[in-house]
Amino acid sequence: MQTRLYIDEDAMARALAKGLRARGIDVTTVLDERMSEQNDRAQLEYAGNKGVYFIHST
């Protein structure tokens, strides 16, 4: 099973997502999913429903 990542806008760096994708890692971002400006609780719930790991900054 491949690891899937969902990166929050606060933790997101385009270079990070691009680099991970170049290495074959399944990455999606808050912007990709049109979830920007949603609170962390909504982001975590979304990630759980999608079955992805949620990466965010504190």
C-alpha cells in the first residue's frame, strides 16, 4: 500500500510537494483539493475520509 500525503497550506511549500511527487509519493495539497482557509479540524476530517496522512504546521 502506498503512503498518501495531504499537505496543509501552512506547511505547504511547492518545492516540497513537487519533490515528493518526483519521487513517486502520492501528494495532494489543500490548494489542490480546494480546501484552503478551512480550519485544522475540517482538514483532519477531510484527510480521514480520504484515507491520507495530514501534514500541517503548528
